[in-house]
Amino acid sequence: DGGAAFGFPETPEDAARAGLVSGKDNIIDRSIQDAYINAIRRAKDFIYIENQYFLGSSFCWSADDIKPEDIGALHLIPKELSLK
């Protein structure tokens, strides 16, 4: 359906300005993930987020020889929660 892409950014630069992340052969909207991460970082007393679409993460599995910055996790919400 050609109409479904009407108004969608044509270039990676335009996609980045619109808050989209582009990779090889795909463009991903990260606005919801970014909103969750912003809320997690601002939390002071507790964090309660309910969403049936959260995916598990191996971010905090014990591995003494791996530095967090080397993990390169694409799903950052579990990472942000574990760092909080």
C-alpha cells in the first residue's frame, strides 16, 4: 500500500530529525522507548511500568569479563531499570 508511507522520511537524516532510528533496510520509531527511558531516569522513589510487550534482557547477568558499554543492547529499557 503506497499510501501507508505517505509523509515518511525519505533520507536517514530526515528520519533522525523525526526521532526515528535507521539501520540497514529498516527505520524504527523509538519515541515510546525514549519516553520510558526518560521516565525511568527521572524516577525518585519507585518505578512501576506495566506493558505486555516488554522483552527480557540479559543485561545484568553475571559476567565479570564483560563491560556494560560493550553489550550493545538494542532494548534499553531493562538496561535502564537495572542501572537505576
